[in-house]
Amino acid sequence: MSQESVAASRRAVSGEESGAWGDEGGVANFVRLNDEARLRQISDLVARKLAGPEKATLDDADVAFHESEVSRLRRALEEAGAASSLAEEPTAKEALHDLRLRIRLRKV
């Protein structure tokens, strides 16, 4: 894992990175995100980040494990997407637009 990747991960784990998740202004909080997923490796990485030196790196065995986990989780996500009955693209754009217009016109 490159130093840049480790640094980016550390910033995200500590909440320094802004992202698309969370209720606190879009801050990515891996502890909260992992409440639902319950992935032990995330909890272990967070604990390691909080307890270790700022520029710590993973050894080769840890990197290999996390790379295999990313691959496994990506496959599971792709399989779930393929099995989903949801449309590829939103189908109610026009109805949503109409609803927004009606709501806005009521407020005027």
C-alpha cells in the first residue's frame, strides 16, 4: 500500500476527509459506517490508526489480506447489483419534477 493510500485512509478514518456519507456535514466516519456492516477488519484498522504512530504502514501480509477483502466485497456488491430488480436508471424523473413543482407552487 502506498504512503499516499495509507495517509488518505488515516484521514478518512479520523474524520478529516469529507465524503458523501454521514449526517455531520458529509464527514466519512468509518466507525459509524461500520455499525451496519460489522466488518472486523474495519474495526481493527480504526483501532490500529488510533493507537499507532501517524505514518504507520501495513506489512505485506496485511496488505494482501485487505486487497483480497476489497475484491471479495466488490464481487458481493456486483452480484447483489446483478440480482437486483431495480432499474439501471431512475424511471420517475418526470413524476418527481412534477411533485417538486407542485410543492413549490403551494409555498408561493
